[in-house]
Amino acid sequence: MADMESSTSMGMTGDVRSEVKKPKKKKVLLMGKSGSGKSSMRSIIFSNYIARDTRRLGATIDIDLSHVKFLGNLTLNLWDCGGQEAFMENYLSQQRVHVFSNVGVLIYVFDIESRDVDRDMATYVSIISAMTQFSPTAKIYVLIHKMDLISLHAREAVFVDRVRLVRQKTSEFIQAAGYTAELDLIPFATSIWDQSLYKAWASIIHDLVPNLSVIESQLGSLGVLIEAEELLLFERTSFLVVSSWTSEEGQGNPTGDRQERISNILKHFKQSISRFTGTPRNAEQFTLMEHKAGSRFSMFACKFTTNTYLMVVLPPGEARFNSAKLNCQIARESFKFLDGPGPVSGQAQSLSS
Amino acid sequence: MSSRLRGRDILHGQDDDAQSSQAQPGAALSPAQQNLTRVFEQNRHKQQKQNGAKAPEQAPEASTKGKPRLLLMGQRRSGKSSISSVVFHKLPPSETLFLESTARIQKDSMPSFMDFQVWDFPGQIDIFENPTFDIDAMFGEIGALIWVIDAQDDYMEAVARLNVTILNLQRSYPNIKIEVFIHKVDGLSDDYKLDIQRDITIRIQDELSDHGFENAPVTFHLTSIYNHSIFEAFSKVIQKLIPRLGILEAMLTNLCRTCRFEKAYLFDVLSKIYIATDSAPADMASYEICSDYIDVIIDVTEVYGGWQRSPRYRENLEGPPWNQKLEDQVATNWAESCMVLSDGNKPIMLREVDKYLALVAIMKEDSYDKMPLVNMNVEVVVQGLKDFFEITKSK
């Protein structure tokens, strides 16, 4: 009964919204076996939970629908689908059209510690078959989750092996179904206990942001003008890296996972601040952070547009630092389009320095 | 040794790799891996000590002389090794479950602003019964004796043994400071914690006054490795060992008054122990945020300060329009950082004092605009702190 109700209400809201807004609001489906960690990762990324807190989460019943505001004009229509078998069967039969139509992204989560891999794969294949039927253009991300449970040196091998299995099952299905188009999977190894989760989600988000090329080119010209080594543009609440630019010299940085790491560090500290000030976890916690590490490097992270933070890594130098800060404030105007809906009008304008 | 707040020194590039990889909270190291690194480190320390003992030119006595010593004692399984691993080796608290029981005295030397030593005693040995221990060598130069009591266990025996130890020591070494850590209090209710503390305090003081020691120098702390309380307790212990602490505190208090800081801490960066603070009452919340801020700076620095830029890049930066060496372009060669919180526009500032110490302060609302002035004042105080340590350094 609950299913019926929720589905009708969902249908209604969906209709109303599609009239008011543009039709581009596609679904993001989060699926996988029960207990594989779907709701945990969602809470960490979008609700500012820390990894420890996710123990408190109970099982998701049916579908947990959330509209995540992202960068102002982009609303993620996130469907967290409870993974117990009864629900799964329901999605695949009665709710098939309702769940699988108009999907933009499918995120399928595999638990690396699962005991019944064959069964997981069978469920996965039936989900994929529904996907090809109703949303053949959707992007498919496969997250191999809970990788922290595998010992460090075996991780790479286990991951590659599991991905190979998933790919094999997918191609078997495609051949059997006589499906012509290519199905492209994007696999990630993740764990809520380290920054790998941020890497996966940053890349998912990256694909969903419209006019990304404009953002990137503008960031690039800003970076060149202020002589930066690296620019990172974060989304305000999730602190995922939306876009980044790295100078030629900055690419020499041997820390390959620095974007995720910075997301992780800043997000953790946001929680410390919220404990200190007693403000809610999702509230904005800081407006500016600056660090000058002598004659090695300097950096600052500041509130940029309403929905973003900008982090700038610079070579040392007081004058350079201060002028970069001023220039970033000026540049804010050219990035205003990140906040409001509507077409992009501002092109990369020349910035006076 | 490279600075943790500014990145690697150019000359000593490859120093503390093992340490820094342990220090990052989000590092992709499995528990097993971390354990391995730690065991390896421990073995290396042991080996070094053995080698040191064998080498004739370097007598072990000489190297340990003059360093304040912290002795960790208590019943077995009360959490002594866990405490020293969490505080001094940055082991995540959850990993302490895997620590082996300590079989012999574990001596750790802490390269810090005052080079103190931590001796971790095995709980099952009674040093006063065992004639092989040289009591005089052990307690002769002691700084403080830390006695750990497991609050979640029956503590009668621990209290009895502590009493025996105090009585034994009071006769020959009356200057020893005795710090009792009532440990593992996480999970206990606040009322219950205080009840336990009162009970233990009374039992010890009654016993001591029965034997004619009134006002013995015994202090009690409620601690847990799962929050900042253990660092707070260690801070208090270390502060007692600093000669002329009052002057340090007066300097910080003065700074707070001049710059309108709410609270200032002088931190040991490696262990996150604060060695001095201003006279305003210390609260856990401000300590936590300052200590976490140090972590942020260390982590960010590890990402961006840990690698060498190419010489050509540097040449470009020093060329026009600046025409200055990079060293001259910066305001200070020490790490300097600041973060403005949204809540009341309150800035938190951090300034590196020397290799080991950092000054962290919570500033007053809306005072970010005064930052240049604040920085100048801080610079003066930092210079004063350096002079202080130069003067009080044990010769």
C-alpha cells in the first residue's frame, strides 16, 4: 500500500515540477543489494555525516526520494532505492516504468564482502535489462564499495577482478538480448573511511553539471592571471570538487588524489567547527581560510559564489597573495551564472589585475 | 626533521616519512598496514637502543640525562600503552585494540620542544619487589609519574598498589609529581564519573594521611583516548614540568589582552599537547577546534608543501615584475594561517613558533580586518617566546 501511495505522490510531484521547470531534471538512481552502503554514502556526501555516524542509519524502506540542491540551478533528483529483495522485485515488476524511466544516471553499488556474488550479478543484470529498456542513454557507474575491508596490497587486484566480472556479465547480457548499442560502465573502488568516496562522487557530479566547459575555461583564465598553481572549485554543502584547473608546474605535484583529500580535510573540519559553534552541520561554516607556508607555497579558500567555494594554491609571496585575493573577488562576477538558472551569458571576461 | 606546517625543508627532504604517513587521518592505509608500520617503528627504536647500549662512545646515560621523564604505570590492561600510542604516535584510537601487552619497559624519546622521555611500564611487574630494578636510576630524574586506573574495572587493587607506590616514593623522592589518570571514562555518565573520581581521591588521601603525608602532590584527571580529554590531561602534566611556566602564561595573557583574543594556546604540533595558555579559563571546545585546525594545516601542507618545484619555475617567479628573491617576497618565513568562521565572523589564527611549537588563537568577532596589526603583535610575542626557550633551555 505504502508503495502505491508514495508512487502516486511521486508521480504527481514529478508532473508538477516538469511543468514548472525544464524537463532536464533526470533521475539519479542509487541501487545495490541491501546493506551495501548506499544510504551511508549518500548521507556522507550530501548530509554532512561523518563515517562513524552512518552506523545509526537503519535500512531504507522502499525508495527514499531526495532533491539535492547542487550549485543552485542543478537539482539532483536522487532516488535511494532500498535493496532488500522484495523491494527489488517490486521495482522490476510493478514499478518498472515508474522507477526506470527518465533516468540520467544509475549508480550501482556492489559490496565487496558479499557472500553470494552470483546472486548479486543476477540482480544487477536484471536492473541493467530494465535500464536498457526504459533509459538506454543513462550513464552507469559501478561502485565497488567497502574496499577498506580488503588489505591494502590486495585491493587493486580484487577491484580489477570484480570489475572484470561485472563487465563480463554486462556483455553477456547484451549479446543475449541482441542489444546493439554500447553500454559504458564507469567503475570506482570506494570506501566511506577514506577519500575514495569523494573521488567517485566528484566524477559523477562532474558529468551532471551543465556548461562545465565554460566554467573550466573561465577558471583557466583566472588561474593564469593570478599566477596560481592550482584552483579548485567546491560545491558549498558537499564540498565535492566541481571543477579544477592546474598550472603546468602544479601538475608536477606527486599527490595524485589531492582533490579528494582536500574535500575530505575541509569537510571534516567543517564538522569540528559545527561542534565548536553549535551551528547545524549543513550550515555554512567558514568564509575564508588562508595559509602561508613561508617560502614554499601559500593558499586560500574563500566563499566564492553563493553555492561555491574557491580554493587557490599560489607560489609564495605576500604581494602575489593579496592581489590574487582581490582578483578572485572581482572574478566572482564572471562566475555568477553558477548560482542562477538561465542560459550562460557571461563569457570568460578579461580580469583586471 | 621537516616542518609540519610549512612542508619539507630543501636540505633534509626525505626525513620523517613514516611519521607523516601515519599522521594523516584519511590515508588509504589498512589497519594491518598501520600496525605493521608501527611494529616496524618499534623494532627500529628497540634496535637503536640496543646499538646505542653496545656502542662504547655513546653511553645511554648521557643521552637520557637532563630530559624530563614521564613514567606511565598502573595495573595491566589499564590502557598505558594505548595512551602513549595515541598521544605520541598518532595511532587512531580504534587501532589500540590490537596492541600487544607490554612485556618490558618501553622507553620512547620525544623529540619536542623539551625532549622529554616516556617510559611505559608493564603492569604485571612490581618494581619495588623486584631487586633487578635500579630504583634510583628510574626515579632520580623523573618528571612525573602517571598512574593509570581503569574506571570501568574494579579499581580497588589499582588504588592499593598506587598507595604503596606513593608511600615508597615519598620517602626518598618527595618532589615527584603524581598524576592519576582515571581512564576509560568514555561511556560513563557524568555523575558516575565524578562519583568515581571522588571515591578514588578519598581512598588515596585517607591512606596517605594515615601514614603521615598530608597534602601529597597527587592530581587527578578523567581521561579517555576517544576524545580530547587525554590530550588535555597530558597538557596539564607537561605544564608542570616547564620551568617558569608563569612567564609563558603571562606573555600569552598579555597578547590576548592587546589583540583581543578570546583564547590562545601554545601547542606542541606533533603531540597536540598545549604547553601554555592564557589566563582565561580553558574549555574543551576551544582546545578541540584549535587542535583540529593544526591537523587541517598539517594535512593541507602535506598535499601542497611536500614537493620540490622546478628551478626554472622559481626563476620565473623571482623575475619581473617582482625582481626579488622568493624569500624576500614573503612576509615571514614561518607558517602563518587564519580561518574566518561564519559564526560571528570569528577568526582562528595559527602561527608557527619554531620546529615544534605553534601558537593558535581564537580571535574576537569581526577582527579579521585587524589581521596585519595582529600579525605584528604576534611576531613580537613569538620572538619573546623564542628568547624564553633559549634562556630556560637546560644547559
